[in-house]
Amino acid sequence: MIWEALGAVLIGFAIALSATRWLPDRFPAGPLTLATGPVAALLGALLTRSILGPGHPVQVMVAAIAVGAALLSVLARPPRRRLRRPAAPLKGHRTA
């Protein structure tokens, strides 16, 4: 069980680290993201192990990845959009 827990924490940290590296504008709070990933993956692994019981390490790791990614997606912010300025009116053109 200790190896599954350690593996889940490492997987969660890897997910969180890759999220902060690839999408830094969507995950501006780096320490929060790096703390949430391992905790979420560990939660998913422990929950899956308690439901399935011992002897299912592959399913436990898959659940750790899924729960870790799902809970990290809660922290994601939408991308910043550029503000559009209204187009300048054409010269010599009347508007309504």
C-alpha cells in the first residue's frame, strides 16, 4: 500500500508540474497547483483502494490520475481575452 500511495503522490506532482509548465496563464497560483496535484491523486488512490480492496494496483493508479487531473481542472482559469476595440467608422460613410 505504501508504494501505491507514493506512486500516486508522484503522479499527482507530475500532473501538477506539467500543468504549471504548459499552461502558466491558466494556473497562476503555482504553489497551490503543486500542492493540489499530489493531494488529489492520493485521495483518488486511497478512495479507489478502499472501494476495490488490495490487488488492483493498475486501477488505483488510473483513478489517481483521473482524480488528480479532475481536481486540478477546478483550479484552471479561463484564458485572458484581448479586448476588442470598435472599428473606426469609414470616412464619408453615414451610419444609421
